[in-house]
Amino acid sequence: VQLQASGGGLVQAGDSLRLSCVASGRTFSKYAAGWFRQAPGKEREFVAAISRSGGNTVIADSVKGRFTISRDNAKNTVYLQMNGLNVEDTAVYYCAADRNAILITAVTEATLYDYWGQGTQVTVSS
């Protein structure tokens, strides 16, 4: 499966963005999906994950209450809604897909993902 992330940009603190990740090549409902981010000089960080059906989600503590993850399998797309952005959210955001996850699992471990998108830059100014 190929993943194409989009929706990043330059925003001000307090603004919102919605990232999209479109999958092509396979039936997307067979894959768990997730979002990760990497800021300059820092390690990649888990942000959010969603199960194949969308019934289960996991949100990182650092963004809980501000970010939500969702998916539309009919559109082969997973979304990351980001509200109340702050400077610490500045990073390249990557979407990922896991072909081996069971139906109800939201996968938080990056090493379990098989496919990665190219990343989309989110920059938050103060």
C-alpha cells in the first residue's frame, strides 16, 4: 500500500489543522493506521492510532484532548484533527499502516508498522 499524507502548513498557536492520509493499492480496511511525528533533533514520537474498523483509538498523552484520529475506509483515508496547536506540536507528521494488526487493535509501536507515508510539515508559530 502507498500512503500520501497532506494537510500540513504554517499556523499560529491556537489554530487547528486536519491532516489526511490517503492509501492506495490495497483495501485500506485491512490495515490498522497511525500518526507519528518527528521534530528537529528529536526522536520519532507516537501521536495517535486507530484500529482497522475505526472502533478503537489511542491518543498520546501529549496531545490528548486536542487531537483526534478517525478514518473513512470507503475513501481509504485516515485523518488527524489537531486543535489548540502549540509550538511544541511543530514537527513532520507521518502516517503509517500495519497489515498484521487484528481487527480491534490500535497499534502504538512504530516498529510494527509496515508502510509509511512521506510526511507533512506542521509548523506552529507563537
